[in-house]
Amino acid sequence: MRLLSLLLTLAACASALPMDCGWACLFTVEDIPFTGINSSTVGFYVFACTNPLAVQSIFMCMRYYCTEHEQQVALNAFNDTYCPLYDVKLPSWSIIDNITDAEAEKEWPHIDYDTRAPTETFYTPVWIERSYYKIWYRTESDFDNIEVNSDNYGYGILGFWGAVLFFGIVNNLCRYLRRHHRLPRAFTLFHRYLVVPPVLRSRSTVPVIHSEIPPLMQTLMIIIFVCLNLILCFVTYDAFSQDLFWHSKADQLMRYIGWRTGAICTLNIPFLWLFGIRNNLLIWMTGWDFATFNQFHRWIARVITLEALVHTVIFIVFEYRAGGRVYFMTEFWQYIDIYMGTVATLCMMFLCALAVSSFRRAVYDVFVLIHKALAIVFLAGLYYHLFYDGPAYLNYMWPAVAFWVFDRVLRYGRLAYWSIGAPRAFAEYHRDADVIQVTVPVRQSISPQPGTYFFLYSAHSLQVWESHPFTLAGWRRASSPGGTASGRDELIFLFQVRKGFTSRLRKTLCNRTDGDGNGACKVRVNVEGVYGTPYSSGHCARQLFVVGGMGVTVATAYLQRFAEAIQQNKSSVREIHIIWALRNYALFQYIQETCLTLWEQVPVADRVHLSMDVYLTGDADVPNTPKEVTSEKIFTPAVVPMESDNDQPPSTPPSQASPWTIQFYNGRPDLTAAVVSHARSFSSEETKSLAIIGCGPRSMTHSTRVAISMAMESDLEVDYYLAPFDW
């Protein structure tokens, strides 16, 4: 509310502009028929700059009612801008030197509000009554203040986003410092009550649209943004019945609100584009993921659409009222600024309507194409609208264009860097798990990080524009023992088959089946990346993963990173526990065979305790196991115990085995209870640092957030990272 109060205060301070007095005096003679040239034949500004009687009337009004500063500001504007614009020159101020105010007031005809448009010709200058001057001054002051306040309010909203980003940067810095230093308790409380939790804790009380509601802190930011826009579009108007530009209060308010909504709408556009691009430096600076900025992007778009719609409808109704039906149906739509502005508004309406999650997920590729096409048409319509109606506001459109061009150049540059000259990728389809694994050779300069993602392009597809984000599931180093088949580093992606790209790829692989329904072949797949906000959890002794379905790829990438750190004797991780909910038991078997067996080559012994709870939510039970709880142990070689004097892992692992403990459950997990119970079990431990990493559907993310905020109630130092699951 302080920001709103500041903006309203600035608006009040801006209520008197130095030029308003000169404009008021200028317009008082607009309808007066002086002898000689008049405004109806040569135009108002030529008339006001060259007719001696009009000039004397204006100068006398300025001398009598304006301060010396206001006089100078007005004369500079007339001499330097408005009169030269029409190739005419304003007479010198000395034209009234030999006339006193008293003489002029006594001898010249008086003009007031009632006699402002006389029919007889005047052969002398006229004296402007104070009451008439004040009406013109208020009219002009109100008109100027609408423009000034509209810009100031727009700057205030830009300042709001600046404050939000500053908060994000400071919060990210504090989270980084927290890994090495103990921060005040207030930081933990702030995250526990505002940053981490969802808006409502109980899903049973949340409507279906909850899946689109962001976490509490994001929701508060969005609510403040929406309220700021709504309030600032409809405050500080001063309509009065004697206004000389628009004679009714309704017309005044329509013009003022139309102007304000259009200005604020335009000033919102730079952040709309900045928050919607992939290559956003703010993602790295704030530590927020792309989904957070995309949420802001969508809400800015919705607000802009509402403001553009109000702006367009108001001016259409105003022109219809002012010009009548015939003018509205014929001449009105011939102006390029009118119909191109209307086209821009319609584009925004279609963009918002087609961006609903149900349509976006059902036909994502079609959505992307339509989104890009309509965005281009919107910018073109906005350009022509502003070029004629508000050229100064084009300054707020060009940053959006620059952001978009910058993003495209970086995207195609990354795509070319990773893909040109690279061997073909190798894709495998596993029928039982319904999973495709794609191994993509890349340049060795990349440093794979858990939690990051890449966009994959299929060069064989006719849909060359099509790209899809996939989380990095693992990697192979060319420099590792045995190297790689391609001689390059290889990125590994795992994903289940759905519609579109993955379905077509499965069809291609099934044509190369090995007889059991599985298939494999080399494919031309290009990668664009790296994207995402890598989160390093190695500073925490305890690692808890909460994943659903293919969200397990986040866990597999972290497991590989931990394994590498352990082999280099650089790991402080003491326990890894995974809570994994999935439908298909075959998917677990596949992950077990391809990812968990990695630890058979890792000497861990008693240093790291590995465990997993697997919840099967589908119809099929675990084969040959009871319905309640079953367990299975996977034994791996041990490591040298921590108390050993030898800090290096032995070349030959000892025979003692340390197991992965895996327990199976049927049904959905009570994630809140499981996470909180797991977290509190560490409260009595000497090492009280816990990292909770989650990746799953929105319902799982909701429960994980509730659980994290509850886990922060303990004495544990809880850090967290929630990776995006879908788009």
C-alpha cells in the first residue's frame, strides 16, 4: 500500500505543470473571430502565432494570470516548437509593452464562459475574464495530468516488478549464504510461512482450478500486481461539467480512462516479453525457475488484455457517440491507428483464450505456432497504432522486440553449437516400461548439472519448429574409464510416450523392433540448452527425493552426481532416501537396471545409507509379493568405513555389502506424513542438514510444499528444490 500511496502523492504533486497557464491563455482565443486571418482558414496554430490581435490577447492573458516562470516556459514552447512547426514566427513580447493591464481591462471587450464563441468580428484584442481563464486552466491541467499520471502510474508498476526482482535476487543470495553460514531464524520463518507453502494446505478444500494457482508468495505478488493495475486505472480523475474539451463528465471519464488503460497497458509490455523468454538472465539471478517467470508472464498478459480491451471499447463507444452511426460505420474504420489497434487487442484476447492449460497440454505444438503468429501480429498492430496515436510509447515496445530477438539469437546459437557436426543420437524404446531413452552426443565443454533440462528437436520431422523440454536424467563422460562410443560426452534423457513428438519417435523405433516389442536405432536429434536453475544439495548430509512418475529422472541425475563425488572422495552425503510414486512396476524395473546399478561400481560401504519407498498407484501389484508391504534388497560393494585411516577408496572393494533398501507399497503415499516423519527422524542426529528435492505432478508438488513447510518447524536446517514436472 505504500507504493500506491506514493504514486497518488506524486500525482497530486504533478497537478500544476508550468505550461498549463500558457496553454489556457492560448485556447481562450480559439473561437474568437478577429479581423484578418482566422483559425477556420489557416489553422489554429498559424492563427494564434500570426494574428496580431490574437497574439496581444494571449500575451496580455499570460502577463496578467501567469508567473514569470510560466510565461517564459510558454514563450519558449511557442517560439521553439509550435510556431516553427507551421513555418511561422511568433511576434515579440514587446507587442504589449505600451499597454497596461488597467487599460486593456477597461478598453478591450471582455470574454467569459458565456461569451466564449461570439459571432461578430473583433477589431481589437480581447480581455479574458478570470473565471473563463480558470475554466480553461483546469481543463488543460486535467488533460495534461492524465498523460503525466498515466506515465507515472505505469512507471510505478514497472517499479513494482523491479522490487519483486530485487527481492528474488536477495533471497537467492541468502539461500546461497545459508549453505555456508547460519542465517537468522527470521529467514527460515519467512520461507516456512510465505515462500514454500501453497495457498491452501488442504487439497480437499481447493477447487479444480487450484492446479493453476502458484505458491503463496507468488500468489501474493500476482494479487498485488493485479490490484495495482485495477486501482491505478480508475483513480485521480477530475471530471467537471464546464470542461472545454469534452462537455459532459461521461465523455471526460471515457477519454481519461481510455488514455490511462492504454498507457499502462503499453508500459507493461517489456516485462511481458522479458518474463516469457527462455534465455532470461533473471532466472540465474533470482534462482526462480522458468515456471515462476512463466506464471508472471501469463498474469501480465491477462492484465494487459483486460486493459487493452477497456481501452479499445471505450474509444469505440466514444467515437460512436461523438460521430454518429454513419461516421462510425464509414470513416472511423478507415484510420490505420484505429483498426490496427483493434487487431492488436483481438490478438491478445485470442492469445489468452488459447493459453488455458487444457488447450496448451492437448495440442502443445499447435499452441506454440499460434502463440508465435499472434504475438507477431500483435506487435505489428501495436506499432501502427502507436506510430500514429502515441509515438512516444513506441519506446516501450522496442524492448520487447529486443528481448525476443536476443532470445532467438541465443536459442539458435545454442542449437547450432551443440548440434553442428555432432554424431546422430541413439534412441531405445522399452515396451513394458513404455519409456524411450535418448542418448545425445555433445561437445565435451558442457558440464552436466542435475535439475537442468534441454529442448530436443527432431531433425527428421517435417515439424522443424517443434521442440520439447526434457530433464537431464544422466550423462556419460568421454574421459571416463572406457569412454563413450561416440568419443564425445553424452547426455541421457528418459521420457514416457505421449502424443506428438514422443509418439512419432516410438513409431519410428517400433519399426526397428528386436522381436520382443523393444526397438532401437540412431536418430538425428538436436539439443538446445542448458536451461534451468541447477541446485547443488551436496552441502546437506541427508537427501530426500519426492518424485512421481518420470520425475524420477531428477533423482537419477543427482544420484549420478553423488556417485561421482563419492568416487572422488568429495561427498558429505550420508543418507539418500527416495519416495517414488508411479503407476507401472516395469518402469521401476527399468530404472533399477539402468540407474540404480550405477552404485554397484561405487564404493559406499557404511558411509552412505541408500533407501527407497516405491508406491504403485496403478492397478497392477508387485509380482509375487503380498499386497501390503514388500521389500527387496540390492547389494552393492562396500566402501572403506569412515573411521578408517585411509582417505582414498580401495582399488578392490571389500566383500562386505551395503544394500539399497527398497520397500513397495500399493496405493498413493501420504506425502506430507512421509516427508515430515522422515525429516523429524533426523532431529536427534548430530548432522541436522536436510535437502528435500521434489519433482512430480501438481498434486504431489502441493503436498511436498506442505511437508517442507512443516519440516521447517523442527531443528533441522532444511533446504529444498522443486524441479518442474510439466509445462
